[in-house]
Amino acid sequence: MRILFINNDGGGFADYIDVPPGTNVEWLFAERLQGAKPENYLIRVNRQPAARDQLLAEGDRVSMTPTKIEGATPGQRPCPVS
Amino acid sequence: MQMINRRLLRLALAIQAKLSEPNSGHADVELPSHCWQPCSDLVRKIKRARVHGWQLAAGSLLEDLASSLSLLQGELSAIQQRAKPDGRLAGFSAHEIYNDLASLDEEFDELDFNIRQCQLSVTTESIVLEGVYLGPFEIELTWARLFERDPLPYRIIAKDPHPAESRDNVTHPHVMDELLCEGDGKHAIRRALREGRLLDFFTLVANTLRTYNLSSPFVELALWQANSCSDCGARVCDEESYACQQCGEVICEECESLCRHCEESFCAGCMEVCGACEESFCRACTTVCAACRRRVCGGCLDDQERCTNCHEKPECEDAEKTVGLEVQSHGLGQAALPA
């Protein structure tokens, strides 16, 4: 089934992807953000907070947004406009 | 059936109309030379470190290179996306925009907009980082400039500003002159803007404001309420500063002067040097000598409020006066006194 997946971590990709029927949020997170901890992300399905075992449906909009985003970049001088 | 918020619907239609205008979103494409050059410099440094056998330095530089390459990769991906004939997803449909606005209205304390000025803003909760109160921040987006990068199409307005003591244009460790230093969130924020994902954009910016990066703030939180030493001008945080007991000015540890008598802290301007023993005392612990009018400490003052210098002089002067006088042997008379 096709869903819109928005990864707001790093590159912030947003694209339609195909996932197997019966896929839940937890599986998708582990598959797409390998090594990341779910507690560090705001995970929404159709703009609403989602439970880890929530099953995804055709056309769902799933976004994963980190809750901790560090302003400025390590090793670089802070600047308002890059 | 969920009720339609007409106010937000009207806003969504206005935003969608603006973003759908011809030539919107087709900004000039420029290669990221500003990201390429740091990578090139780091590669050169790594090679030099290895030639010299500086393995630790090479290892550290490799980490920096990994970070810089990640930035370069993000920039190239963004350019590639913009270069596509239709690099946008369905984010610009009024339906999607409306849904984003409805979620923003629930998520944030305040949502305001001005259709004429093409401005949309949300206000965060009061932000406190490491115990330092910074207040709520309004994230104001000008959607007519959604695809612009310089200047950025949004600004961060402190609603209850508590700026850094040293720089009043820094209202948040990562906000200067109302501009956010996006850091790790840069690519995601820019991408959300390009794709019209307003909910993601505001959420990303708000989460950046809620996070403190100790490694590169404009002003460190530890020095947020730092004062300047009134004697040398150095920045000192509260824990390392002292207040002059006389005038109340802030002084640093280096400039702190202790009165030899009361042992309180004073700035240089409120200290006196005893005219007799030349030790340092506060003004309150000194007294004016009744004879020479110099300020001296209590230990150098006699019962007649004369300093030790003046206490000794009169005995000598009396002796000198006695030697110069002629004594009349019979009755009273007059004798010339020395001047």
C-alpha cells in the first residue's frame, strides 16, 4: 500500500513509499530511522500523534520529526543566514 | 463530521493562491560551493596530519569531514529536488494547507495571520533552557517569500524578551536579530518550506527553539545573565562576581579588594590607602588625621586622632622650640620667639 512518508530528520525527505499491508508505526520507524530512538521523535499519522502499534492504511501521511534539534552546527561558527 | 473552520479555510485558500502563482518556487539554482570548500580544506588537513603521523588529529578531522559531507549531501539533494520539472508534492493543495493550519491551531497557543501582508505566525509556550527563562517566541512566516533563502522568509520574535545581558539582540542562544541559526534543522526546515508543509515547518522551528546546543550558541546560557566587572570590564557570571559593599558595583574575582579591617569586598574606587601604614582599607574603616588631614586606618590613629606620623612630630618640634628660648631669671619678661 502507498503512504506519504515525511522524514524530518536530517535531509527531511518527503515522498510516497510502498509498505506491506499490516505495517504499523513501530515497524516503519525501525525500518526508516535505523538506530534512532522513538522517544526522541514526534511521530504523527495524518497529523495526529500515533501509538506504536497503530496500523497504517492506504494514503496515510506519516511524519517523523525529531524533538531535539540543535541550532547551529558543531564545528561551524553560528550564523543567522548560511 | 468535523466542522470546517472558515477562518482557516479562507487563510488556506489565500496561501494556496499565492503559492500557485506562476514563477513562484523557481528560485535560481546555485551549486553549494560554500559547503564544498570546507570539505576540500578538511581533506587537505587530514592528508597533512597523516603525513606527520598525527593520528589523533586525523581522526578528529575525519569526524569533522563526516559532518561537513552530510551538509554537502543535504544541499545537493535539495538542489536536485528543485531541478526537477515539478519538484513539489501535493503540499500546495488548499486541502493540505487547511489541514496543516487546523493542526497548528491545536498545537500552538496562538495562531495569527494577516492575509494582506501574507504573514502567518504561531507562538510557542514559554521556553526555559537550563533554568534560564527566555519567554515565548512568535514564529512569523511570510508565505509570499516561502522560497527565498536570503533573507529567510521567517523570523523569530521574542514575546517576553529576556535577552543575554551582554547582547540585547540575542533573545535565545540560537537567535540573533530575530534570525534563527538553524544548525541541524536547516535542511528539514528548508525542505518543509519548499514543499509547503507548514505544520512540519513550524514544528521543526519550535523544536529547535526548545533545544540548547552548548557547542555553538551566540551566547552561552551560563553567561546569559553575566555582568561586566566595573574595574576591568571582563564578563563574569553570577557565581564568580562580587558586589562592592560601598557602591554596589559588580567586580570580578581578580579585581575584588578586601578591607584589612572589616574584610568586606570593595571595588578599587572605594578603597583607601592608609597614609601611615600604606595598607588598603575601605573608606568607612579610615579616619582623617586631625593634624595632617590624611586618611589613616584605626590602627595608625592615636587618642587625639593624630596619625603615627603626626604623633611623633610634635615632640620634636617642642624640643626645638625650648632650645631657642631665653629664660628671664627675675620675674616675667618678653622674649623673642622663633617663627
